[in-house]
Amino acid sequence: MSHDLLIHGGDVVSSSGVERADVWIEGGRVRSVGADLQVPAEVPRLDATNKWVFPGLMDPQVHFREPGGEAKEDLASGSEAALAGGVTAYCEMPNTNPATATPELFADKLERARGRSRADYAFFLGATEENADLIGEWETLPGCSGIKVFMGASTGSLLIPDDPTLERVLRSGKRRVTVHSEDDPRLKERYADLMERYPDGAPVGLHHQVRDIESAVRSTKRLLDLAEKTGRRIHLLHVSTAEELDIVRERDLGDLVTVEATPNHLFLAAPECYEEHGTWAQMNPPVREARHRDALREALLDGTVTCIGSDHAPHMAEEKARPFPKSPSGIPGVQTTIALLLTAVRDGWLRREDMVRLQVEGPARVYGILDRGPLVPGSVGTAVVVDPSRTETLAAEWLLSRSPCNPFIGRTLAGLPTEVVLRGQVVLRDGVRVGDPAGQPLEFEETVRP
Ligand code: DOR
């Protein structure tokens, strides 16, 4: 298949602006960008007239379920959903079964992805009490996006239960450590109390009160203290409270702390989301009242939030039907993130340029991803083409995740991705996959080749 392509006539978006230009990709790399490029007739063409051309957009937080939970998602189905939604690369979390917590299990995941992942990929290593002192040795393995810490228990068995163990992890290795920040001791107390009050199941509308603001704030304060003490850079995943954003601003720790937001926290709000979607809106940390959603939107624009990740977390409808809190937490979103953000662009609270900042440059900076940035000569020839005139009601049939539990079904979304280009190859055309694309591992600044 050809790795040469001319994407012509579109509006090329970077974080600093939008320019009507052609993009000539040769051998999988951008050769030139400019108006009315003169290109040999044999180069295949993709007409992007009246469309927007983004560099390959990335999702730095997904949970696929391989190994151990393939009925919910595997690397093939999850990456297929990613590609259909315009995501050209993803970083996948370690809370599989078994958890990705040894070099052997990490190698196994990479092997499983080879030739089966439709999009480019990288994987996190999960921190445990057992590997806390060793994990820093493994974080530089090729294909590794870094270390993931769960300070609060969520799906799976990974948990760093206390500050001494967390400090050991933070002193092991050098790369930015990625953290799910909820205070486990407080969560345990609050679940015990809930079970006592509601032994046969509670209203899911209580989810954000059980895993309350204080659970998030307490944990994030502990984490920032330890980041400062150890000098280790950290990344706060899926921040859910206005209070944590204020703390990050007040502590002003510069590059030591970066922040992620998810579309779920940016688009949903309690109590309506629980009334309308029940447990399909249940995730950790929870979606909270509108003031948190609004604070997150503000933080996208003032730079407090560095990147957007979907936190794609597939569960089956039967599991979601269990009485809360036995219903699992997590919302599948890898396919709908870009459509939602394009809807935000249409509605005027996000700019196209911000999407490049938050979905290309942000993840690249947070994780040290090489070779992902604006479409300029020499850069990787990976792009997402969007039709801004398209408006569609999100249909369950369009979704390719094995989990059907997407609370955005039925929403009218704007400007869906129509074409995806991976290293010069058109792999999605008019929203339909072309050929048999295979992703490659992402490359990182701090990787050490064996
Ligand atoms: O809601 C969540 N679901 N939050 C997490 O941190 C994990 C995820 C999952 O894997 O299901």
C-alpha cells in the first residue's frame, strides 16, 4: 500500500492557528505543506475541501481489557473503535487481569498489540507494593508510556495503599508518574457506611457523594506533597473537582504537576446524568455537579489542564445492571471523544487549536511522546480529517466497542471525523475502515533500547 498522499484543499489545524493548505506526505512523512502544492500526478489524493485537517489525535488514557476481560474489549476491538472515532494513537492502562505489573506481562501486552492494534499504541506499567522499588527500572522499556498508580481502588486489583509505598514508587525511576487520585482509606469508610445504610443496593445518584470531593482533595494534597518532597513529576488523571484545580493553581508547582480532563467530566453533570443514564454515568472519580464541569471547562482554556483522555472503560450492560454500588465504574469513550470536542468547538467553548494542544501536544509533553506534533515538513504523516458540516445523532450501531454503555448515545454531535491517515495511508474513508491497518508502538524520549 502506498505511503504517499496529497491531502488537498483543507484547513490545516495546529495549536497556533488554522491555515488553508495542502499536505504532501511521502513515504509516510510530511514532505511539504502549503497552498496549491505541485505534486506528481501518480500521488494518491484525498480531497479535504471544506474540511478540517488535524495532526493525528491521541487518547492518552484508555482501558482495554486484554488480557483477562476480552469479552468486554480486546486490543483489536478497542483500537478499531479508536480509529473509527479519529484516534490515531492511545496509551492503555495496566488494570487488566493479570495487571501489567512485571516486564514479562508488559512484553506480553506489546506482543498482543503487534499486528492487531489498528491505531498506534503504548502501555502503562502498574505500580504495586511488590514492584515499588523495581518499577523505575522497567519504565524505560520500548512501548512504555510510564508508571500508573491507583491511590484509590477502582476496577481491578491495582492499589498503592499508603504514603510510604507511594514515596517508594515516586523514588523509583524518573519519568512522569500517572496517578488515579482518590483517598482509599476514606473510600473504604464511606462504602462501609453506604452498605450499612443500603444493604440491598443504593441509588446511583449517591455515587459522587460516596466518592466525595474530600476523597479526591485529600488524595491530591497527599500526592502533591510527595511530588514536591521527591521532586518527581506527576500527572493527575481525570480530575473531577473544582477544588483540585484550585489547589493545583495555588501550589503552582510548574512542570511538576500536569492535569488531565475527560469528556465525561466536561459534558455530564450530576444529578441529571445519574437520573438520565443511571449506572452508565458511573465512573471513578465520579461525575459531579455542574460547577465542577464548568471549572474544568475553564481550566481547559487557562492551561491548568494539559491534556484530554477518554478514560475509555468498557463494562457490559448486565454488569451495569447490578444494584449500585455493585455495578462497575467506567464509561466507554475512545470513539466519542473527538466528536464531543468538535461539538464543543461548534458550541463555542473550545477552539480547534485547543484540540491540537490538548490531544497532540499535551499528551506528547506529559509522556515524552516523540514524533507527534503539528503537520510540518518532516513530521509523521498521520492526520485526522473532519467534516464540520456533519451533524449526527449518535447511534448505538456506530459504536464499535464491545461495551454498549455509552451515555452519549442519542446526543446530536457535530463534525465527525471522516478520514484518518496513518503514515500516508488512508485507513478510514467516509467513516469506514479501509484495508487492514496496523498501528505501531509509540516512541518516547526516555525509552532505553535494550
Ligand atoms: O471508572 C473507572 N473505570 N475509573 C477507573 O479508574 C478505572 C476504570 C476501569 O478500568 O473500569
